[in-house]
Amino acid sequence: MNPEDGNLFGQEIETLQKIIDVVTEFVINYSFQIIGALIILVIGVRLSGWLARLVLRLCEKRSIDITLSRFFASSTKLIIMVFVVIVVIGKFGISIAPFIAALGALVFGASFAIQGPLSNYGAGLTLILTRPFVVGNTITVQEVSGVVEEIRLAATILTTEDGEVLTIPNKHIVGEILRNSFENKVIETCVGISYQDDPERAISVLRGVLEGYAEICKDPAPQVGIEAFADSAINIGLRYWVPTKQYYTLLYQVNLGIHKALADAGISIPFPQRDVHLISPAKG
């Protein structure tokens, strides 16, 4: 064996031995701290989860809004875990003051790069505390409409009649014009009848059609009346509230029912007409 190779091999063995000695010394000196820290961490995770579920059950018993209930539960879990981490770090004799200072500097520097997410969290906290809407409400914002399924700190989750899931960043909700129609959504439509037909009879027929659907809300009650006097027809307007997730289903069913009911009642739906008068030029 080359003497140089032997020296190199001996140096590697010596380096490995030093690493083993350091690891052994660390395990001997800090084994109890490591075991204690792991035990505290496991207990803290279980305790935080149990307390979060307890807070959620207490809120449900007191009929507190589900959004606030989830917020209180998640906040409880987060606070417990923060204290657990502080205790775990302290088991190694490490002061957390430098970490807090470094974290503050990091947050300050990163805030410029993550202004979007931070604004979403701030807006989400505003929504949770002010509660302009709750889970189950139907909201329309930024030309998007759906039923609120969940309000998170970063975004609000909506679902539509087609099963689509809409995720709206909370910063696009706070400060905007927000329409909340609660569990239902209004259908506004109209149908034209001939000027020769009796509008009162047509209104009565249309009310009967709406009363035939149990899904249509009785409070507020449907509204039916003359909406406008058009060129070729009297427009009868209809406004009625339906569950949001049955909006189009009921709209199409009611429209078909209206057509059949008017036909059975002998009330005609006229098509656009225009009278044309021909004037012959005077002779001579």
C-alpha cells in the first residue's frame, strides 16, 4: 500500500471517529432532553386536537355560527401548539428570544413579497369577525354566485348547482359590493300575453302554476303582475324564490308549466307584430 494512501485512510478513520464521538456525546448529554421533548410534543399535539374538538362542541351546543366555531377551534389548536413548541425548545436550553427577533425580521422582509396572501388572511379574519355571510348562504360577488361551503382565512369556498367548486380569495370579497340572498335565489322572468286576453285571468293562471311547486318559497311569497305594456303584448312579470342549487332546474320546469297552463286556458303568447300601411301616390 502506498504510504500516502495509508495516511489518507488514517485521516478518514480519524474524522469518522470524531463524528461518532460527537454524536455519542450529544446522545449521552441530551438523550433525556430529546425523549422529554418528543413526549411533550406528542402530548401537545393530542392535547391541542382534543381541546379544539372540545371548543367546537361547546360552540355547537351554544348554537354559535359554524364559521366562528371553526375559527375558535383552529385558534385554540394553534395557541396550544405555539406553547408546546416553546417548551420543547426550552428543553434544550435554547433561548427563544433570538428566534423571535429573527422571525420578526423575516416577516418584515417577506411581507413585501407576500402582500397578496397576507391581505387575503387579513380579509378572511374580517369576514370571520364581522360575518356578512355564513356557511349555507348564497352570495354574489365579482359577478360570481354560489352557496358558501366554507370560509377560510385565505379564501371562501362556494359551490354551484352544477357541483362546481369556486375558490374566491378573500381580498376580492372585502370592500366589494356583496349580495347575500341567504339560502335562496330569486328568479325574475316575464311572459307576454295578447292585448285581447284578460290580464287578471292570466295572472291567476300563473299564480296557480307557481303554487304547484313545493320547492318555491312561500316567504317571501311569489310576485306576479303586469310588468310592461309592450308593442305586441302585455308583459306579465314573475318573481319567485327557489333554493339556489335548484335554480335552473325549477326555472325550466316552471317555464314549461307556464306554457302549458296558458295554452290550456286559451291565453295566447303573441309573437312580435308590425302594421304596415301602404300609401298610394296621388294621381295627376
